[in-house]
Amino acid sequence: MRTYVVWCPDLGQEQEDGATIPATDPADAAEGWAEWHDRSSAEYRIASGREEIVIVRDVDAGEQREWIVRGEAMPYYTAQPGESATIRAQVAPGRWEDVPRRSEANK
């Protein structure tokens, strides 16, 4: 693991404003900055498809390079058992008895 400083000139940041990010390589540091920036700003501009140009500086080696970071929103779904009478009416007769009910799952 190496230490990098990452900043975004388009946001008015300079190296002194950069975030210190531990990462395996410069690309990992740029991606880590993008995730941190989206989460801390709560705007999720990068995850919404906007590109940002960042500068990644390796603290030990002193090397720095420009990186373009992009993201995408990933949907997250959940499900829980239901007991809808409407759905029960649509299930083939005799098959509903085999479907576990929420009230039975807690026994």
C-alpha cells in the first residue's frame, strides 16, 4: 500500500487541498478519491456520469499524473416476503400452501 495525494483543479483545488489516500496504485487512488468526493459532497456527480480530471501524486516517489475518473450508479434492490391477497388469488390452486409466509418464518 502506498500513499497518494489526490486533488481536482477543476474544483479549484491545489495540491495543498488534496486528499491523502492509501492505495495500491495511482488508478486506485484516483478511484478512491472519486468515491470519497461523491460521498462527502452528497451530489454523486461522478456516479451520475460526470467525468472529473484529478491529479494523483505519489507521496514517496514524488511522481504525479493526471487521471480521468468516471463512475456509474449501481441499483440496489431488496425483497421481503409478502402476504398479498391479490397475489394469492393468482397462484395456482394447491401451490400457495408450499410458499412460506412471513408469519411462519419467525417460528
